[in-house]
Amino acid sequence: MRSTILKRFAAASYQDVGIRDICAEAGVSPKTVYKYFGNKDEMLFACIQDDLETLHLQCLQAARQYQQPLRQLSAFFECWCDYYFERKDVAAIVFLTIPQRYWVGERSFVQAPLHRVAQGMLSAGQREGSIADDIQADLLREWIVGLAHRAMIRFLSDAEVVPAEIKRALLIAIQRLASRSAAVQ
């Protein structure tokens, strides 16, 4: 059923995917879906929850290889890019299918845990002096996450985009935005 859910949601907009269509293709009853998930939102989020948890762990592991917060942040987002580049169907669901209203919430299926980790790195860098402190860490995080999300949307929506180039440009932009040397004096 998971492959059917991924395929359907990755190929169509959220409102165009119906539970009955998924059930018919997967050979399960809509009653079963409602019993286990309750609604379409919960079904979709349950389908990608393991992916998001794996992403979280891999990004943390990549960042922990470094001591400097700015380098941790780069390793974190480099891993983040690679993860989604390798899982285009999950990326399409996360960035093109899930309604934007979920990105501002704290529900477990959004990337809020990843966002908190990125903010922690920014705050640590501000305390130690390697990351610009003229912008609050939470605002800086929002802008960096916004850049990352836009980069992923470009990857998903433009067949001519080379993933390595998108990742390189994103990492340069993050470094420039967060770097203390770029702070306005």
C-alpha cells in the first residue's frame, strides 16, 4: 500500500488524490484505511514518517562529524539534499503535495525536529562567534530553511536542473547568510 500512496501523492496534487482510488489500486477497503489512519492526512503522514525520521538521524549523524557550527550546518544540509535527491517521490510529497499550512505547525510529520536542530546549530554558532548574531537564530533558521525548500522545489519542477549544482549553490547561500563575516557592521 505504501508504494501506491507514494506513487499517487508524488504524481498529483493533494486534493486530486482520493482514498478510494488508493484503496482500489492497493486492494484494500476504505474502511481499513479509516480504521487505521482516520483520514487522508494521517494516511499520507504515516506513509512518510519513517522517511522523515531516517532523514533526521542521517542529518544529525552528518553534522556530528564536525565541531564548528557553520560546518555542522553545511554537513546537515548537504545530507538533507542528498537524501531527497535519492528519494524523489518522498521529496515530491513533502515539497509539492503537503499543503503549506502544515509547514508552520509543530506536528510530528513535518520537519519541525530538523528545523529545531538547524536552529540549535545556529544558536551555538552565535554563542561561539562563528555565526552572525545580528539576526535572531530563529529568523535565520526560517530563511535558511526557506532557501532549502525553494531549492528542492526547483529540483523537482525543472528537469534541466542538476542536483549537484543546486546543492552547491544552496550550501554557498547558507554559508553567506549565516557567516559572521557577512554580518552588517
